[in-house]
Amino acid sequence: MKKILLSISLLLCVSFSLSAQVSKPPVYRGCEETSLNDLEACFNDKLKADILEEFKVPSIVQEAGYKGRIKIVFVVTKEGKFEVLYVNAMYPELEAEVNRVFQTLPDVQGPTYNGRSIDERYQLPLSIPLSDNNKEIAVVEEKKNIEEEILDIQTTLFPEFQSELNIPFVHQEYDDIIYHLNMDENTHTASKPYLFNEVKPYINLEAKRTKILKDKESWGGRKLHNEHLALVKGKNFWFTLNPVFDLQIGKDNSDVDYTYNNTRGLQIQGSLGKKFSFSTSFYESQGRFAEYVNDYAKLRTPPESYGVVPGRGRAKQFKEDSFDYPVAEAYLSYTPNKFFNFQFGNGKNFIGDGYRSFFLSDVASPYPFLKISTTFWKIKYTNLWMWMEDVRPEAVANDSNLRKYVAMHHLSWNVTKRFNIGLFESVITSENSSPNGFDVSFYNPIIFYRSVEFSRGSRSGNATIGLNMKYRIKDNLSVYNQFLIDEMTTSRVFDGSGYHGNKFAFQLGAKYYRAFKVDGLMLQGEFNWVRPYTFSSDDVELNAGHNNQPIAHLWGGNFYEVIGIARYSKNRWFGNAKLIAGKKGFDFEGEGSEISYGGDIWRSYNERLSNTGNEVGQGNSTNIFIADFQAGYVVNPVTNLQLFGGVTFRNFSPDRSGNVISENNTSWFSIGLKSSLFNWYTDF
């Protein structure tokens, strides 16, 4: 009997304990005097009223006569702030408007559970047009784990959108992403490529993809136009397999019968759990290009090689006058928490907001790298360690290429919701300057490289520093710049002497998204100016090059250029136009060839013309004009498989022609089918 009474007593205690746990919803503005029982209804009604009053349906949605529902998942934090976690909407403009409206909501008294402050997640369905909401709208507490809902790989055809994979860096594709990132008060756009999960709060890529899917019922139709070739997924994993192609044929105005590229490849991607993703790609290629590209590929030809295909890598001879060049790219991506992402692989990176970059561009061939991205508060801090090669014949010893090491820091700080400042630093060393690879000091992710270089001696490395800024005049209009210092003597910058030690580069540009209120139209203007001898070194092993191409600006040093770009896309159609005009100073051939005029970064600046009197464009001054036009149709957006046609006009006019630098007028027409997963530059 005593045991029974004791059990009843314990049950009563447990029951009392459970009943005493009280959940209190957020207290919205105007609900302060409301009873606990009516507090949730007051929160719902007040929030609904404020959202409907502030929400402005975008004109593109109104003109289309769209009717549908937006699904919004948000959290009310313990501090009483509203944070949007997920928006599922047909139009990206609706997503942007949802994010804007939630930024206008007032702070509230945060939710509590048993007297303890907590974060609470909610789901809000919002009907378009707004008049359809009436009484049906309600804020409902989300019982399901929101990460499970968003990351439910069992219900999506495109699990990559919810992964730690990189979004392939292609300028055309990034225009739309950056447009949406620019609508938020705290985003970082310089360090590329972006992660899918990084941009997910700002643009619903899956909804954007779904909008352009074709109505195909057959397996072949779906695989050709809409889906991955193979998709395998389970509860905590998925992987995809896709073929990739670049099949082009064309003609330039040289004696070559025709130009072509024949790339076949395979791409495998996947995720294990929610924090770890991987990607590997292999390309087997043969090609012959316009005459000026072929000539460039054969410059500084490494031993036992036919040349280096710009942007892709070393090649052997194929048939009589073509290149055979295999390429492999792969990386691992791990995001343990909201602060850090770690990547290790073989590929490319880019730092900057422009078409060109003086810090790090993606013009050279892939290289091994280790990257750590740290994001907190208004800061994004990127660390990069890269292993590169000098393949010039004079740099090869014992049948082995000279190994070079590059370490970089870039700190991006959103000073205000419209103004961003970036601080950059890099150092280049070689196996000869540091026999064990990187000096251990250069592995320090927060050290100042200039101090290390100074303490160990100038030949321990070639260090540079830089500053970049971006200001959003409007959400669709921004200006940006870069300023890089290789060397600079401040007392001699403005004395007019043309001192050789003032090695720096300057960029200024602007981007206009949805130009003239035309959806999908982006206009860009950019000016780049680089002093002679910038990116070179007195030790030729420490130049800013990899595999016979610069790792910064494609033109090297000693030049200026003006760039105008227009890009347009609508559904699966796209078109772009690019105009480049500039002047570059090359070295002379024959008589005077012993002098470096500052344009060839692979020469020592100790071979310079003079200590003073140096100016941009000196030497064999060459006017360069390039016009490039492309248009096409996206066959399958999964691999960005495109049917395209393009034409390039290039006028190259040096003061003195020789065997290497000679007057050349090129007209090059190409058509083809390609998987556009990276930028490929031939505008030099």
C-alpha cells in the first residue's frame, strides 16, 4: 500500500512540474497589456497587419498577373529580433521584398519558455495578390525542425542548392546572384566562388531553377533539359554524376583551316551529412584556337610540352598543330558551424568585385589550394594558401618544375549597409627562397606578411598589400575599386620623376543591375591602370605568375585599359557584349631586347630602362582593341549546358613588329555546345 501511495505522489509531482512549464509567445508592439491566453492571437494579428501594410508587390509580378503563395520561415530571437530563414517564392523580386519588409519590423519582447528566453521559429504563408489574404493568413509555430524541412534531400531534384559546394564562378551567372546579395545590409561579394548555402538566405536558386524547367515526361527529355544524369540520395547523403562538354568549331582569318575545341568530361558531386560536400571533375581535351591564342600558348614553352593552353594547363602536341590538354579539378568543403568553412582542392579562386582583379583572378590554370573562410558580425576573412608552378625552361631543374608558394589574406568589412572596405595582403615564395615550402610564419592566418618579409630579408618573399572598396549607390547600382601596392616610395609618388620603385595598380568600376528597369540586363564599366614592373620582382622566381599566365590581371604590367560590358538573360536565353580598349608597353625584340620596360612580369626589374622617367605604356607601345559578342540558349541548367554562337574582333597594333609581338587583326567566329562552368579568357 505504501508503494502505491508513493507512486501516486510521484505522479502528482511530475504532473505538477509539467503543468508549471509555461511557454510565452513574443510580445508585439501594442500587445503589452494583453493577457497570456490572447497574446499569441495579438502577435499574429499585429504582425499580419504590419506586413500587409508595408509589402509592395513588385511591378514585374503585377504585370504578369501572378497569383500564388509565398512561404516564409522566420525566427523571433530571444532578443526580440526578426530573422528570415527561408523564402519560397516564384519570383526573386518577391523574395527580395520579403527580406526588405522584415527589416522594417519593430523589435519585440522575445519569446520565453518556463521563464527562460528562447529563439522561436514560425511559418507564414503570404498570398499574392495581397487582397487574397483576408482572414486566412496566420502565423503558425513551426513544429518541424526547419533544417530538416529546408534540407530535405528526399524531395528535391537539385540537392546542391542546399550544400557546402561552390557555385561555379561564371560572370554571367553571378550577375543575378550579386544583384540579390546587394539588397541585404551585410553581405560580402568580393571573395569568390560563393557557397550555395552562403547565398541561400538571399536568393532561392531552386525556385529560380524550377521556374525554367521544361515540361518533359520522358526520361531522355528530363535528363537532357532539366535534371542530373544520375542522382543518388539517402537520408544523410547524396551524389550526382553528369557528363560535361565543350564542343566548338569556328574560323579565324588566319591560314588555319578551322578552329575547334573537343572537351569531354565527367563531374561527380555530393554531400555526406549537412556539413561536408565534395566535387571532382576530369576533362580530356584537344583544341586549336585563333592564331594569337595559339602563339600565346607556345610562349615560354616548358620542356617536353607543346605549350600551355591559357586558363587550362600544360599541353602536348596533337596531330600537327593542335593541343592535347587534360585538366582535373576537385575540392572538399567542410562547414563545421556558422563561422567557418574549410576547403582543400585543386581549382581557382577570385578576389574582387570587378571583371578583372589585381589581387587574385581566375585567368591562370587550376592549382592546389587550402582556403579558410571566417564570417562573423560584419566581417568576412578569407585565408588562401596556394601551390603554383613556374614552367619556363630556365626554371626547370632535374626534370622538375620550380614550385612557388602563395599565401593571401583578405578581410572584408561592411562598414555600413551600403559601404564595404576590403584589406588585402599576399606573399610569394619559392622552394629556393624557402626550401621546406612555405616559411612557417606564412602559415599564420593573421600575421602581417610585410613584417615577416622584412625580418627574414627581401629575398624570402615578394609581398604586396591592397585596398578595395564598394559602395551601393542604390540596390541595383554600385561602384567599386581596387588599389594594389607592390612597392611604393611615398615621397616619390607625386614628384613626377617616374620612379621605378613605385609599382602599383588601380581599378575603378561600376555595375548597373536591371539597367533602365529591364529585368536581366546588367551594364558594367571598368578602368584598369598598372605601373611598369608591377607584379614582377628582382628575383624572377617570385613573379606573380603560374603556368605561364599571371595570377592577377591577364595583361601583366605596364598598361591601361577601359572595359564596357553588357549582359542580358531571360529564362534560358542569354547574350553579352564586351568592348575593351587599352595600351600596353611590351619589350622590344632584337636591338634593345636586353632592357625590360615593365610589361613582362617574368623578367627581373633589375633589367629596367632607368630608375626614373618610367611611365605607363613605355617600350614597344601597343594599342589593343577587342570586341566580343556571344548569344545562346541554355539546354540544361544543371551543368549550364549551352548552345552558343560568338564572334571576336581583335586589333593589335605595336609600334614595332617582330616575331613575337607583331601587328595582328583577328576576326574569330565560333559556334558550339559547352558546359559553362568556369570563365575562359581570350581577351589579351
